[in-house]
Amino acid sequence: MKKNFDRIREFIESHTREMIALETILTGVPALAPENGGDGESQKAQALEKWLKENGITEIEHYDAEDSRVSSGFRPNMVATIQGKSDEWRVWVCAHMDVVPVGEISLWKNDPWTVIEKDGKIIGRGVEDNQQGLCSAVLAALSFVRLGIVPEHTIKLLFMADEEVGSKYGMNFLLKEHLELFKKEDRILIPDGGDKKGETIEVAEKSIAWFKFHTIGKQSHGSRPDLGRNAKIAAADLALRVNDMENFFNRKNELFDPPTSTFQPTMQLQNVAGINMIPGDDVFCADCRINPDYSLDEVRAELKKRVRAVEEKYGVTIEVTEAQAEESKPTPVDAPVVKELSEAIKTVHGLEPRTVGIGGGTVAAGMRNLGFNCVVWSTMDETCHQPNEYAIIKNIGLDAMTIAYMCL
């Protein structure tokens, strides 16, 4: 193994700059979801597939999801395979092809869709999120192909659509329509989050619940609140009761920062248009991130009690809808994928890795809920979604070595 890894390390070190060319090609083909004013990922997928085949990665299968909103009629999902000695379990690296919009263009120092290299970095929309992880996976696979080394276990590279706006046409589509792709024994790595050193392995995510509260009272003149039912006061009371759920669901989980569940009122819609009007209608939202110690059904039951108490106190009606709700089971910290990635990080990065949880959501949640142990890991400065997004070139190579070590 050591001899093969030494050859692979040398190959990756001498070929990391090839990934700048691939990053340049991919960045130059904006892959935006229709929700973000784009035409999907088809052209980017075509460019990526062409590059892969020209460079020796030729076994590529498509699992596309129909979407009439885009000109191609589908959202592409591709799987590239490098056959190993054993198929008992495979090493998956799952990266997404779509990106977010550039945002405020005046904040960019250069054209977001043209890669600029500066001070050991490449700059452009998507170069880190998620093209850095994608290119690390490609470079790792390329090292086996070019050197003629057969990995111990088959390598599967998944290039997904639609991660940025919910994964309906990406990972969630695959889990619903092509679940046979994955085995419970597979080692699944999602290089879509991390830290500057590459020492944190994400094994858990807080469950997400976004609630919208529509309070219906009775509008009246500002001088006659006795003739109305002030929806704003009732909603304000409810907002405090929602926030107080942090004290009710108060168990700590040190994997996370913060270690407790959070229930935060956020967006407020305009109610009345004049100061001298008692609002009979009010809408606000709350972003709730719940430790996996609790189920969303427990949260819903407690929330229902608090909503009913406010309705009775103020004589209003409150309609509650869920804008998003996703429960996430954790990956055990002693799962094989965690142990093997940890060993690879120690070897390549010279670091003692640690497991963490995050408050945000990734495609790992859906996989974990179906019993697939997966991890989220990468070495990155996390400039995703920011103007002047960048990826450190050296990290592409280091992470490729880490992935390759797992495959050996």
C-alpha cells in the first residue's frame, strides 16, 4: 500500500494544476437552478463529462431527473466509476454541480464566471462550492487511472444537480428513484463543508424546521383597540413563546456549536399600512434548528400547545405552516467511514481529526435517514455564497490525496 500511495502522492502533487483548467471550464458554464433564474446544470454536466472521458475516466452513467422548466428537459445526475478489486463496499464521493447566483456584482473584483488565479488561490463563483470537492475527487480518481493502479474498493464519483435549492432533482431524486445505487456498507464522503485545516468531520446535523405563523384577529381604529383583536400583540406573544422553546428543548449536544437547539423568530411580513390602525392580520416566521436528541413530532406537539394558548388568550386564530422540515439522524462516530477518513487525514494532513455537528443542512441528512452512514468533510476557508469566492489550490491536492488514501 505504501508504495502505491507514494506514487499516487507524487502524481497528485505534479498534476494538481490540471484542476485549475477543469475549474476554469466548469466556472465558465453557469449552472443555476430555475429558482435562481438559470437553466439548470446540463451544459456544465456535458462539459464535465467531455473532460472526464478525454482524460481516461470513461465509465459514466446518467440518472437524470425530468424538469420541464429547463431547456434540456432534465436535471443531470452522473456517476463515474473506477472499478476496484472488490465491490463488497464502494467509496463514494458526492459533489454537486449547481452554484448560487453571484449576488451583488459590484462586490466582485473580477468577472465571477471567469477564474482568476492569485496568491495560490483561484477566484470565481462555484470554485469552492462545490467544484473544489468535485475536482479533488476527480484528481484522486485520475491518479488511479493514469498510474494503472486498481483500488482495493470501487470508486464512485457522483455529480449531482439541484443541491442549492433543495435537492429535489438531485440527491433526493436518487434516493427516491435509484436507491439501489447505494449499499449500507458503502463509505460515503460529501466534500461540501469543512474548515481551514481539514480537521473536522461532520457526522450530524440539527433537524431543520421553518415555521410560518399567520395570526388572524380583527382590524380597528388605533384609538379603539376595544373594537378589534390586535393580531400584532398576539403574534408578538407567540414569537416569545416560540423562542422560549429553547428552554424547553434544552438538552446539550457538544457536537454542535451552539450545543443547544435554537428557536428563532426571523422574517416579519408587513401588516397594516398605517400607524393608527390596529392590525387584524400578522405574519412572521421562525427558523428552528433542533438537536437530533429530539424528534420534530415532539417539537410540533409542544408548539401546538403554545399556539392554542395564544389563541385562547387573545381571541385570535393562528394558522401554522411549515416552509421546510427535515429531520436528520447522526452518523455514529465509530462508523467505518469515520474511522477510515480519520486515518487518511492523520496520514495526509498530519492532524488529529475530530467529529462535529452543524446547524445547517446538506444532502447527508436524507442519506442518514435511510441508514447510510456518510460524512461531510473538506479543507476549505468556507467562502461559499460570498462575493470573490475562492478555493486554495493546495487544498485541492491535499484532499485528493486523502480521498485516494481511503480508496487504497
